[in-house]
Amino acid sequence: MSESPLVSICIPTFNRAGMVGKAIESALSQTYQNIEVIVVDNASTDNIEEFVASFDDSRLKFVKNEENLGLFGNFNRCIDLYNGSFLHILHSDDYIDKDFTEKCVCFFKEHPDVWLTSTSSCIIGDDNIKENQYSDKDIVFKSPEGFRRLLSERCFISCPSVMVRRGLYEEIGKFSLEYPYSSDYYQWLRVSRVFDIGYISDAWVNYRIGKHSESYRLLFSTPLGYMDTLEIYTRLVGELGSEVVDYSSELNLSLRRFIGDCIFAGFIRSDNMDNYQSGIFVGIAQTAWSLIVAYSLKSWVIKIYYLLFIFLIFLGIHFSTIRHIAIKIMGKKADLY
């Protein structure tokens, strides 16, 4: 590896001429100088091309897709276009601290067996800011430890913070287009099962959330995000095959947490989802329950307990009084991602 390998910062965007400027400015302002910044427009109808042209920097390039490829289709377009030794796909509504790239490259140099890194994130809402730091120390997860952690804990990888070494996507494959909400989570699972991944504590991405985002639409406006995740779990169980027992503890923990998320959404969020009734979340939870791996008497007892839990929720979710009580108790968490 050269002393200063080229880093490609790709910014996929769609109709965000009013927001992408912060992402571009942060990329071009990096203390690490050997970069290329590629704005990959997904057939927008706004003035994005004119806006990008207003930046006078030879490191900045603009590519416009002839047709909209979808969110992860545009991520894959970034993979096709980058030229660097490393690739960072930075979301068009987010931005990075000035030393972000420098710290990531240093980490890769110090850990030649690591193929993917993620960092801390500052989550910026409409009226609040929250620091999301997985650890106060850098961590290397040897495979498949990262895979186990991604199952047993909520996903600690912040998508706009991910940087990868050239060759990773060529080896593991691009983002699946089957999961319009959770394809990134599926990709991280695939990577961490066979490759070492790293976490960089003192590098920061500023992650903006709100109604403008695709994440918000698929978590708060429809149950599609939950259905997406269920399909990933189903596929994962099939891909693990006989190895599923080796990962059953982490997988079961993940499934039980997901069941809880579905129940929460059925009570709290479904009223704001047009053309969908709350019962759909009970169905998703029940299907997730069927994937729980029972390999001992204790695990069977826990599995049966969760089935009874889902059944009671099914009864309760159809009584408006119970739902209103649940909304009053849990309503403050309704906007959590």
C-alpha cells in the first residue's frame, strides 16, 4: 500500500440539491488530500447538476444515471465507478468531520486484515442531537465475531460511516436489490461472517434523520422495512444451513428483539400507516417466531413463551382501550429509529 492511497468518496443522491452541499463540502474539506469525490445522481429532476458544477475543485466529479436505479442500485453504481484503494459511500444528507478519512486510512494501515470499518455517529434530528458511540476504544472484530455481534446486538454499523478496502465488494458481491430498506444490514452480515471488520471510535459521521429520509418512510409510513428484515432472517437461516445451531444463541436473541420491535410498531406506529392495519405486524412477528431455533428444553420453553406472548398481543392490539394505554406508555419512543 502506498503512503497516501486514493480514497473514493461517493455521494449517491436523488432530488436533494438543497441538502447535498453539506456532504460535498465535508468531503472536499478532508485533511486527507488524496481523494476523489463522485456525486452519483439517481435521475433527479431538480437542479443537482448545476449545483455540483458550482464547486470549483478538480477532485469532484458528477455522474447522472439515465434512469432511477433505486437506493441500493445507486450504491452499486458507486461501486462500479470508484477508482480508489478504499471506497466510502457517504449519504447525500449526511456529512463527515474533517479528519474522518485520515483516521479511517490510518486504521486500515494499522490493521491490514480488516476489510470494512465503521465509526461513531452524531445523530441529528429536527430538534435534538445525540452521539452514538459503540465504544470509547477502537475494535477489531475477527470473523465471525462481528457477525455474532451484529445478530446479538442492534446493528452498530452506521451505514454512511462505512469505508471498505478495494476487493471486498468484488469478492462478497454488491448490495442485494431484494431488500429496499435493509440491504445494508444484510451486506454487513455477509461481510462480517467471513471478513474481519473494524470500529473506529474517534472518527465521526454526522447522520441526519427525519421525514426526508428513506429510513423514515420505510419505518414509519409502511411495514415494508419490517417485512424486509423478516425476509433477511429467513434467507440467513437458509444460508447458514447446518451451522444455524452454532449461531442459534445470537440468532434467537435477534429474532426475539425483532418480535418486540414488530409489536411496538403494531401498537404505536400502525395508525399512521395508510392502507395497513396493525394486525400485519402480528403476522410478521409470528413468522419471525417460526425461525427461532429450539435446540434444548429451555429453548423450547422460551419459544413457546414467545408464541403465547404474540397471541396475547394479537388479542390486545384489536382493543382500542388497550392500544391507547400502550400508546400513552410508549408514545415517547414512537420516533426512535
